[in-house]
Amino acid sequence: MQSAAATRPAPPRRDPLVQIVSRSVVLPQTNIDTDQIIPARFLSTTTREGLGRHAFHDWRWLADGSPNPDFPFNRPENAGRTILLAGCNFGCGSSREHAPWALRDLGLRAVVSSGIADIFRNNALKNGLLPVVLPEPVVQMLMRRPDDELEIDIATRELRTPDRQVFHFPLDDFARTCLLEGVDELGWLLARENEIRLYEERFHAR
Amino acid sequence: MTGHPPKTMYDKLWDAHVVVPESDDAPAVLYIDLHLIHEVTSPQAFDELRARGLRPRRPDLTKATMDHSTPTLPPGPDGRLPYASEASERQVGQLARNCAEFGIELFDFGSDRRGIVHVMAPELGLTRPGMTIVCGDSHTSTHGAFGALAFGIGTSEVGHVLATQCLLQRKARTMAITIGGTLAPGVGAKDVILHVIGKIGVGGGTGHVIEYRGPAVRAMDMEQRMTLCNMSIEAGARAGMVAPDDTTFEWLARAPRAPKGEAFERAVAYWRSLASDEGAEFDVEVHIDASEIRPTLTWGTHPGTAIAVDAPIPPANDPVARKGLDYMGFQPGETLKGKRVDVVFVGSCTNGRLRDLREVAGVLRGRRVAPHVRMLVVPGSEQVKRQAEAEGIHEVIRAAGAEWREPGCSMCIAMNGDLVGPGQLAVSTSNRNFEGRQGPGARTLLASPLTAAWAAVNGHVADPRELFPSHEQSEVA
């Protein structure tokens, strides 16, 4: 057993995510679904990489392939921004993890909304993309000030504005630890081997 | 002893699968009984196993099929399947190689059990009451129709289940949706779930597991219950479920992979214990009277925009609603009834089962699809196709001028080359009407198989209750 374990590659650790400091890109639409984030026709890939150019594809690119100048991610002033402010129920629809892969590849580190769909939220956390849920009036206020440099602090679960407003957002202790320490969830599950084996024995006994 | 406090079905399924209980510090470790995989959301998970030198913990509990990227046209003269792209073909091939390498049973081309993952697994009896079932696909909620806890997961979690047969989960809140009374002729499970989503909203189920209850649900057969549970995710719910009963057990008695003989009897006794206890409390309760549900379609670009076929499109109160209307090219106050239709799609994990195709054939028999309408009928699995062909359904569909295809997800997700053209209006029995879902620029009205077939014949959206004149008379009388 030990020798088999010794031949295993070391479990990959993710880069910790402690703080995000950025101005915002605003997509005020509600119910932005995963088909908008990454249309299904780009899911034929077998890797995680390179999906950023297809993020928001049908909003971002015109039919002739040129950039839609009205789309926020195409505006020069938004280049390099890592926080997305989006309308309620962001990420609804399919379970495709390609959605957070695409957003990370686009350069985003946080999505701030008054509602984030369950599966998207789960997938985002596994990919170092922070889901931040705040009350609708707060999100609306932030959307009016996209050029404010926001600070999102994972340890304190706070989003801070330059004029010293502080907003707390919910973040599970486990998710927080995973982000801060770069803990790998699969590694954590693999370490529950004894409990899993006991469960299986109990289950087969009944 | 008064015993334990009453439990919901969700509580019972949850408790039976907890490997490590949840705490403030960490989510629960939940054991997974059945893991289904397909070609689109699994390749990166297998790569993860390889990168870590891991093998699947329980390869016998994972079953694979191919459905999303697969062509629905038969092989060409050269014997090759007409894939939409090399990437699609490569992806399907990679699933076959991964299954071979890791010892996972695959229902491949050539198997008479291949099909849309949420159609083939229940047919086989892989899906059973009391199970936890996951798949890298949000419509995994379908399997809840059997009294299973079934939900969609991402690709990282596909890797977690392959490697450990477990998932990290926080317990969800519960919502009971009770459908009282009886459905009118021409109104089916699809109309019920569209009505429900319209009522609670496209995010109304977020964080919740829904249990569908009440006389109208009890009266549904398994195929209708699957349609109902299938679209739970369209209300944002984690899962949807229906307590198992004799209808469930009759289905399973015929399913080849379900337990047999004495083992089946023992299983039934356990399955009967799964229903929510009398007096069990739900976090949210919703009551709907079946008689208020009319044939229902969507007018906008998410499934929450559901209205009755003869109801006016609501006013646009904000720029977001305006955007949906602009995309669809509709005006507030108009009805969907009468809208000229370009494409009709029958199929998908929502409505690609035998019952759905029988309903469609019932409408098309002796009638023609309107000349300007392209109609595609795609069985949900090889079994559905075989049974439908044994009943002559394919001949009715072809005689009416519609296309009869090979099984797969097809035009629901439009990954395989089956597309609705830009600007075209489609009536679809599928589950999502998002912008571009059925092809760039495509406009989708979600509807029941009856409504879809009746629209195909009329060339515009029409009220399927017209097919039941006795019902109208009884209403008038």
C-alpha cells in the first residue's frame, strides 16, 4: 500500500485566494444562464483550457466574428478587471463546469450578484472563482459605480468600497478554508478513506 | 414511545447516505449509489484521475452512455457516423477509451440500451428508489421521479465520485409542491412543470429539494413523473422527487437491472418506507390546483416566462423583461396562440419517451405537418425507438412529413448539428429556451408534446384542448 501511495504524483494544490482588488465589469441582466456564459457548441473540448475566448460568446462577438463594441468585456476601460457584477440568479441552467473555466480564463476572480445558482456556485468555488452574494440594493449601488476599486477579503468575508462601506457576504467555513489555504477538495475526500470503507461495510451488511 | 419526529423523504435519503455528518467546519460526506457519465462532462475528470495516479473506487457503480454530441442521422455510405465536427467525434471516442481503460460499463453505439442518460438509466432499472444518483448534467433531477435523491454535478465532482464514490454536500432546504385535483384533457406533466416554474420563478427553488405531491402527481405514470422532476433545475432547485408507489414498482418489475424475485419483494418493502412521514415539515409549501393549469408555453428567454397558450404576454416592467421580449420579437398583450412556427422539435430527456411519442403520433395520424414547418422527432433512447417502431409510430411521423431520427439530445442542446436557424421560431418539447440554446439566434417556445404536435399541424401555436372536443362541450354544459 505504502509503496503504491509513494508512486502517486503529489496531489495538486491550488493557489490560495486571499483578496481580490479590482474595479468591476457590469452585466445587469438577470438570469444569465450557462448557455450565455459558454454556449453548448463550445463544449466539444476535452480540456479545461482556452475557453475564455468563448466566454459570453454570442453577446461578445458579432456574427462576422468582430467584437461587439457595446459589450462591456470589449470596452478598453474594462480590460484587466477581475470582478463581475451581475444581475440576480447568475449561472442558472446547466451543470457545465466549462462556465467557471471560461470565466477564469477570461480573467475573472469574483462574481458579485444578489443570487447565484447552486451548481454554478459549487463549480466556481472549485476553480478559484469567488461567488459573492449581497442584497439586491447593494449590488444595484455597486453597479452604478463600476470604476470604484473594490476590495474583497476572503478571511473576513467582506467587500469594501473606497468610501469605507463594508458589506459581509456568506461563505461556508469549509469553502473559505479551501480558498485561503489552497486546499484540494478531492485530497480531503480521499483522506476520508476509513469512513468510506466503514460505510460500505455497514451498507452491505444491512 | 412516540418515536422520532416525522421526516421528509429527503431527510430519509440524506440520513441513509451520510458517511461523515456535516459540521460548521465541513460539509457532509455523502455516499453515491449510482454515477452516470456522458462524453461532454467527463473527459477532464478522467484526466484528473490520471494526473493523480488514481483509479475509480467503484467502477461498478458508474455507468456511461453517449448522447450529447452524437449524430441523430444514421451512418453514411462509408459506414461513418455524420459527426458535426472532428472535436465531437474525438470527444465520443475519448469516452469509449476512458471507459475501457478504467473498467466502466458503456452503453455505446451498437448497444440497444444507448440513449439520453436520463432516459436509458430508468429504462434499465439502474435508477431505483432510495438511491443517491449523480451525473455531470443538471437534468439528473429526472431520476427523482423514482424516489431517488438525484442531482447534477460539475466535472470536478465527477472526478470526486470516480475516485471516492462520495461527494461533499451541505443539506438543502425542502419544498413541497402539492398538485391537487385532476388535470384537464390536453394538459400534461409538461404543462404542470412549466406552470410551477412560472409560479415560483426561475430561481424560486434555489437551495431547495422539491418533493412533488398530491393527487394529480399520484395519477401520473412514471414517464410523466420524470418530465415533472426533470425540469426542477429550471426553477433552480437542487433536485425534485416523487415518493415511490405501485406505479413505480410496476415500472421496476419490468426493468432488466432491477432486483428480481425475493430480492425485489424485499426492496419494495424498503422502498415503501421512503415516503415522507405524516406531519413531516417542509421549509416551503406550495399548493396548486390542477384545474387552474392550462396548456402552457414560454414567451421569453428563460423557463420562468411560462404562460397559458391563450393568455396575454405580460407587460415588460424592466429592461430585462424588455430584452427577452426583443429577442423573441414579441409584444406585451399578444398571445402565443397564433404565432407562426418554423420548427417543431419533439425529444430530449424531458419529453423523448414512448408516452410522448405516442401522444405526438396520436395528433399526427391522418394529418400533415404544415408545409412551412420543419418537424424533427428524436426518440430518447434506442429502446424508445424500437418500441415506437414496433407500434408503427415512425411511419405515422414520416407520413405526416416529419423527420424520424436516431436517439440523442439533438436539438435540445444543439451540439450535434441539429440546429434551429437564426431568427426561426421553434416549439420544442425540451427544457431550455435560453438565447441561442437551440442554435445562434434561435427562438424557442417550450411546450408539451401535444402542444408541439398540434402547432406543427397548424403551422402556428394552437390550443391542444381543441383536440378534445368532448372536454369543451362538457365545459360549456
